[in-house]
Amino acid sequence: MAKLRGTGMAAVNYPTGMNLGGDPSQALVHATTSGSFVVTLSATDLGQGLRTVIGQIAAETLGVAYDQVVVDTADTDTGPHDMGTFASRATHRVGNAVIAAAVEARKALLDVAAEEFEASVDEIELDGHGNLMVRGVPARSMPVAEVASMAQFKYGRTIAGRGSFMKPRSEVDPETGAMDPDSTEAHACTVAEVEVDTETGEVTVLSIRSAYEVGRQVNPALVQGQITGGAWMGMSHALYETTAPYYPAPDHSPRDFSEYLMPGPLELPEIDCVVLEMPSSNGPYGVKGIGEMTANSPIPAIVNAIYHATGVRIDSLPVTPEKILRGLDARRP
Amino acid sequence: MTAPLEVVGRSVERSDAVGHVTGRTRFAADRAFPGMLHLKMVRSPLHHARVRGIDLSEAERVPGFVRALTAADVPHNRYTILSLIGVEPEEEFVLAEDRVRFKGEAIVAIVAETEEAAMEAVAKVRLDLDELPAVFDVEEALKPGAPIVTHWGNNTFMYEGHPCRRVRLGDVEAAFARADHIVEGVYNSSPIEHAPLETTGCIAVPEGGRFTVYTNTQALYFSLDNTSIILQVPGNRLHFIGGTVGGGFGGKVDVIVEPIATLAAMKTGRPVRFVYSRSEEMQVSSTRSAWRIYLKDGVTADGRIIARKVTSYADSGAYSRQTPYALTKHAANAAGPYAIPNVSIDAYCVYTNRQPTSAMRGFGVTMASFALEVQMDRIAETVGLDPWSIRFLNAYRNGDMKPHRKLADDATLIETMQAAAALVGHELTAEQQAMTSAPRAGGDPGGR
């Protein structure tokens, strides 16, 4: 009996969005007289950080600081229509809609400032910290809040923008499967290292190291969070989880977390990654979706590593100790 | 966009981080309203049965019982989430009518003053059920004589006249005939749970002639529009508020709790809370489908894959929910990120008497990636290459035609593998290091 180590790899791509029913999102942006820009949506933040990255995209496009943007979302009475948060679509679709709305709102802001400064619109710039100025003339500068107040009280105008983004519906040809179902593809390559105990059949994942190509990172810490969480989830799918432990028999299905196995903190391997940025042609600032794909490549990488360690090729998930021990038995002369 | 970016690319703090780690975030079901009622579901104890009768007499005598809802109370008693994008037929019931098709299927909704009273009344509902034969395996379900789960006579979802979603490119059989190796594999996965920390739930509140629904849905308008259809009320009578989700992973794209909670609020005129228990989340809410994937590849002696045939079965469970759509996404990705000139894919959405499946992170692709990437190692071993070399050799490039006839224009598999090799210290050949995803001279290689 021994502890055998092995390394396995896998390489995948994953689509951003799914538009076989058409895939639109809308956003509204307006300035308050107190100096904020409010982004109004109905898209939902699942905890992956949608509100945060949408705030960043809005701030970038408007030319203001991140803390000047308020993201108001997930209320169907106030927020314009959005399909929902799934299919790795939200940052891509909502981000594009927000850029369109922010461009329109920014123009309305610059128009008021130009009139006030008696300058042309293309001479006005935002300093990224909440001030508008005539280019090259720092003395002629004014906070966004002041321009927004002037728009209301002196000029009687709104500073607002509307944006929408839609990937149109693609019909599937029922004979050939010809279709245009997504907007772009992100990529990943994962290398997993495992140790297999040939006495117990238990697998310890030692490391999951990956390269991801995600177009553009709006928020690197959140991308890292997706990669780390996905590596854990992929490892869990590969080795632990099922609602049907005797599949296909439906018996003994778990009722709670004491019966539904998942790895805990002590089982967590070393997780490392590098992220490449090769901007997509159609995402906001080149974004591709990373939400779903991070659980995918760790699964086959772990299964391939088990083969490398033991010579046992497992082709059904989850890879339980029983399957490994039976595989080892079958290899004995 | 050539100016340097100021805010995009910075790791600003996540807006909900402090609330989550300090336990102060308010989730949908954390709200309380005066007079709020609690809804609990009477569910089928059998995998497949005919419903002969429902006896509520004992349940109605439980102190705190307010009312029961059965199929006859639901204005349009069909839950077919993809009807929003024109997918047919309508098949699932909000509350069961004459047949239950999985263990846990909702039959009667009990509304009571407290959760305890609701649970007690649920336990006192007497069901008269005739058990029917059940089927749990995707290929068993397709055999002649298998118990039929659907109402249309077979156990597959029909795609425009076909029992599967098809993809066809080139001539697979001709390429198999001239291949040096045929490599075959069968890959299986069991169903898995989304396992969110926060279970699925909502609170529906009557307010000024409208209904406000606080929900943890991933898709507010999916939930609102489906509720509007099921209750046959105009959408502008409904006001859905969401915004904080304690784990989604696709499980909260189903809109299973909102319609019945809103109906209960309508019938009682009081706020109604319907939140899944952990065992409902695990045993009743949708799972990821179990998959069985057959792969057959034709490979040349030097390791080029010239043909790939994929036959996939996803176990949809008793109802299809989002799964037919997952098979289409599967079909668009089931050949993998490789340039394969001859591809044939048949992807079946199969009904069984299992708990229904639906969307889950990686929708239709996760198990394809598992099967394909284990298969790539099998091919590498067959032709005597290492796992990196087989993938570099077959990697798709920009300008290549994907099997679903979309030209690749954003391929970066090669660059991503180069970065991974550098990260782990795997030494690539000079040729592999020099490769890029730039279009091939002469465009798509075609039939090869």
C-alpha cells in the first residue's frame, strides 16, 4: 500500500451569454444634485460582485470616481428590464447597457458645463475625481455636484442617459445545428496535482493551478474569487457531491449537509492562477464572462491526475474511494 | 477606449463584503410583516403515482390552519419557465392534478398562522395514491415498454421533430473509415445540488391592490412574468424586489416559490412566506442533470482528430424546466475547443421519474468538458503523445469553423495553455512556444 502522486491537465473554453431567445439588458443613469450618478437596473447581484463591477464600468465611462456612483438594482418598479443573472452574461450585457447610458449622461453633463463655462463641449473634461474643467485652464473648474445643481436650478435640464444592449435571437437549424448562441468565449487551462492512498482509495488534491483568459478584468480580486471558488466547486463535483449516491437508483438521497458531502477548509488544496487579458471585440472594455466556467477544467484535471498517479481511469463522477479501490483491484494480476 | 483605464481593472472592495462577513446583510426571507402567514407543501411520497384523492378534513382542524390550495385554485396551473422564449409544450403543474411524476412533487399548499401549524397540517393531509412503475435511467427510459413520464407518449424532449438536438458538420463515417485509430469512451455523472447557503424562498405581500414579492430569484423578470402567466394577472399588478442572493449557481433561475406564495397572498389577503427547508432544497429543488456521454473519435497516426461523434443523454427528471436549453448549449460546445472537421452530435433531453433538473453553473458544458478532457488524455495515450501535445496539435484557431458553423474569432486556447505551462513549469517544445491562435494560412482547414 502506498500514497501515489500524479499530475493531470485539462483545457477548456466557455461561452459568454446564451441568446437563443434573444438576450437584452437595459440601464438608466442620472445625476443627482448632490453629485452622485445613480445607475438603475433590475439585474441581480448573486454575491459575485455585479453591483461592484457595474459601478466601476459606469465610473470609468462617466469619468468620475467610483464612490460617486450608486448602483440601484433589483426592483421591477424602478429598474428597466433585464433577462437575469445567469449564463455568464451579466457583466457583459449589463456592462454594455451601462456604457451606453453613461455615454449619454456624460454628454448631457458636458453640455451644461460647456454652456456655463462658455466653452465648446470638446474643450470640457472630467478629472476622474468629481470635477469638470476647461482643458488646460485649471482655474475654470467646477465639481460635478455643482454642474448637476445648475442643470436643475439654472438651466432646467436633466443629466441622464438610457442604455440597452441586445444580442439578437438566433434560431437553431434543426438539421445541422447551425446557430450563433453566444457572444464570445473565455478560456482556461488547469493543472491538478493529487495524492491517492491505495489503502483507502482516498484522494487528496494537493494543488489546482490554472491560467485563465477572460478578455478584461474589471476587478481582479473578484476574478480571483471566481477562480478560487470554482476550483473548490470543481474539486467537490469531481470527488464528493451527489444527490443520488447509488445512481441511477434514487435511494438514500441526502437531506442536509451532514449527508451531502462537500470538502471543508482542511481539504482545500493550494489554488493558484494567472489571468491573461485579450479583450473581446464586443464586451464592455473587452470583458468576457467568467462566472460559470471556473468549476469546469478542475474536474477532468483531477480525474486525469488520478490516472497518472494510479493507472486507474475513472469515467464516472463523483470519483469515490470505492471506484478507485475497485479500479486498483482490477489492475492486479 | 485607448486612454488608460482609471477604475476598470482596480480591485475595489465588493459592495456587499462587509455586510456578508459581519452577518448584517438582510436576505429576502429575513423580513417580517404583521399578520404574515406561512406556506408549506404537501408532497408526493412516491416516485410515480396516480392521484385518486386528497382528504383535507383532519388538516383543516389543526389550530392555526388558514387554508389549503389545490390544483383547482391555480388559474393557469402550468409551470413552464421557457414558455417566455417560446419553448413548448407546457408540461409541469404548479400543483399536481391526476398524476405525480417524482417523489417530492407539490400536491397541496397549506397556509397557516405559524410554520409549526403549517407543518402539522401538512402531516395530516391524507393522500390516496396508486403507485405506478417508475424509471430512473436515461437509456432505460428510451427502451420500448419503459414507463412513460410525459403526456406525449415518449420520454424525450422533441426539437423541431427530432428526439435530440443535432449538430452535423462534414462526414463523420467517411473520416472514421480513413482514421488510423478509433478511440471510444463512455462518461457518466450523477446529479448534484447547487447547495446555496440560503435556500430558495420569497415573501408575497398584498399592497394597495398589487402584490409586492421579496424574492431571492436570479432573474426578477423571469419570476414576475411566470407569476403573471400562472395567476393570470397583468404584470403591472406585480412588484418584485430582489437584490441579495445567498448563493445561486443557477438554482434560483427556477421560479418555483413565487407563483404559489403570491396566489396564497391573493386568496388570504395577507403576507405569505414560502421558504424551502434544507431537505426541500436538496430533495425537491432542481439539481444538475445526470449525464451519460458516449464519445467516438477518429484519429490519425500523428494525433490529429479528424472525426468526433457525440451521443449525450441528460437526465431531465420528471419535467424539463431549463434542461432542453442546456442540451442546445451542450450541442454547441460538445466537440470541445478543438478544430475537428467532421462532427456529429446527438444530444437527448430525457425524462425520468427523478427530481427535475434545470440550470446549473456550466449549463450543459461542465460534464461535456469532463468527458472531452478525459477523452483527450485517452487519445494522447493511444497515439503516444503527452497530454499537452495532443491539445496543442488539435487546438482551434481564429477563422476555424466550429461544428455549429460559427467562425471562431476569439480563440485563445493556445495562449492560455502556454500561460498554464509557464505557471506550473512544464516545458513546451519550441514549436508549441511559437504557436498562436492567429488564423491559419489558407483559412479553415476544412475536411483534412
